[in-house]
Amino acid sequence: MIGRIVGRYPAGSTLAGKEQGEMGEAERRVKETDELMRETVIRLSRSGPSELLGATAHEAVLGLKPHLKEALAALADIERRRGLTDEELARWRAFKMLLAAAPLF
């Protein structure tokens, strides 16, 4: 076949552009959630006395929960289109671990 293939569609086709846009959106959601998670952990580590940390951590994790679920769905979407990179797999594990720990806070 002449021409490069992007995903399942010939390069330059409207469908190829749409698929690349969807992939970019999914990757953006994952990166934003990763950054939000990192900021939350840093904020919690500086939040002061440990007796106050429990309530603060609970609120922080509850706030992260919808973002974690959205990022995991985005990673599943990325995985359906191509394999996950090592960095994406690490993020998937971290998001799953934090989501699983959420009821403990």
C-alpha cells in the first residue's frame, strides 16, 4: 500500500486525524491526573502535624477520585489503540493503588 498508515487509517485521512486527536486527549488527561496526584502528595507532605493529616488526606483523596477514574479510563482507551509505555504502566499502577486505598482514608 502506498502511504503511511496511522492507527487503522491512511495518514492524512479525516479518520486518522480524529484518532490521533482522541489519543492526544486521552494522553493529556493521564498527564494532568499524574500532575494533580503529585501536587496532592507534596501538599499533604507539607500539611503540618500528623494528627491533622488524616482529615486533609481524606479530603484530598476524595477530590482525586474522579480524576483517577477518568485517567484509568483514558489509559484503557490508549491501551486499546496501542500498547502502554513503561511510564503509562507506572501511572496506571499508581492510579489503581491510590484508588484502592481511597476507602482507607
